Amino acid sequence: MMDIESYIPEFLLHIGKERKYSDGTVEYYEIDLKQFVDFLKTEFPNGVENPKEIDIIVLRGYIASLTRAGYKTSTIHRKVSVLRSFFKFLYSRNAIDVNYTKHIRLPRMPNKFPSFLDFAQANRAMELPDTSTKLGVRDKAIMELLYATGIRRSELVNLDIYDVNFAKMQIKVFGKGKKERIVPFNQSAKCALEEYISTVRESLIKNKDEKALFISSHGKRISPQEVYLIVKKYLTRVTDGKRCPRILRHTFATHLLEMGAELMAIKELLGHQSIATTQVYTHTTIEHLRKIYQKAHPKSDKGDTD
């Protein structure tokens, strides 16, 4: 009988090759599973030789250890989600008789609406890159494309130059699970991309066969961390709130909704599998409108009884 740690490589191969998870996702799964194994080794010095020994008591003890360590509720939910996928895999391989992860109760997630920029902040952010420099031209193309399409940072990093269709003003994106979708972009993004490709990209690449759309200052495909720093650099100048690339994704969806776009259309553009994921933006918009109303309406003050 294999111990539980011995199943991890096979599981990671399964989600990477068969489930088509991205390399980054597989890496996160590996980190979370190794943390669980470390917990088992600490709590059970003699080791857990048989996965069947892991019952609901053991799993609750692991969750309690995460809580004591100060992990956020959202992080605990993610780590347990990884365990559920792993134990489902173990059950399918007859390594366990009962999948106890189905019976785990987790603390409720707090209602947390996505942060986003208003129209003025978004427009300002798009104008900040210094287009008199090569990297400024590239940065503007990155900012414009993120705001125009709402694509994820990982999706932007993985874009190849042939994924851009200027005639139809759209890009081919490979999202979660390497699922392909087509996303349109606007005139502003088109102009920024055309300038970047025609005047900058070729001067940045080291290998003439490089397929990546966006190139780092080192001449290779830009990394997720570099994109994060680029976006943060400009958002820092327009907002005191969160400044990661995901904010531009939230801004894209919120602005579309405020301008009357249908929720199902936004779902497809964002590459969400479930409409429930997209519906969070309806709450964001309602809350945003409520704040505007309270600020602008002369009778909105709670103390006004007329």
C-alpha cells in the first residue's frame, strides 16, 4: 500500500495532462498538498502510511491548524478545495474507501465585492505610460489590452503575436483549463498594439523566432511578476486601493455592466464557467450606484425626515 505522499506526483500529472490545468495552477496544488503532508508528519511522527487512516477528525485538525496559523478564510477555502480534488482522485484509484473531504464544513466567506476603477481613474491610468520610450509603448499596450478585454494576467502573458487579429479587432485567448475563447478589443487597444508591434517589439526580442506578444526588457516572453509590477506602477498613481492586474479585469466587467451589457455576454468575455461567478459584478454595481446616490441626492441623508 502506497502512503499518501506517493500519490501526489501521479495526481499532479493527472491535473496537468488530463485536466489541462496550467503549470502555475499545478505548482500551487503541489505546494498546498506538501503543506498537508507536512502537517501529517508533524501530528503523526510515525507517519501516515495508509491514506485510509485520514478521517474527518484528521481533516478538521488540519483546518484548525490553518486557522491558528492566521490564514485568511479565502486561503483556507482554496487549500481545502485542493484537498477535495486530491481525495476525489484517491477515491477513483481505490486508495481510500470514503472521501471524508465531502463532509468538511468551512467558515463562511465574508461578502467581499471586487475593487475597480471609476471611468476617470481608468482613463487616467491608460494615459500614464511614457510613450516616448520603448518600454512605455509596451506598457501602454499592456494596460490598454487588459482594460479593453478583461483577460487574466496569465492569459496576457501567454499571448502569442499570431493570437492578435487586427482585421477583426479580436484576440484568441487560452483560459483556465486551456479553454479557447475569442475576445474583442477596442480602437484604443488596437492603436496601442499596432504601435508596440511596429516600433518596439522587434527591437526587444533576442530570438527572432520568439512568438510571445509581450516581451520583457530581457528579450524574452514577459513574466507574470513583470506584468504585476507594470500595472501596479501606474495604478499607484490613480488609486489608493488595490493595484494588481485583476483590478483592470474587475474594472472591465463593471464598466460593461454599467453601460448596459448583458451579464451572459460578460460571462463569455471573462471566460467564467458559471454565471454565479459573474453575478458578483451586479452587487458591485448596485453598491457603487448606492454610494453615488447617497452622495448626490439632496434627500439621501438619513437624518432628513422630510
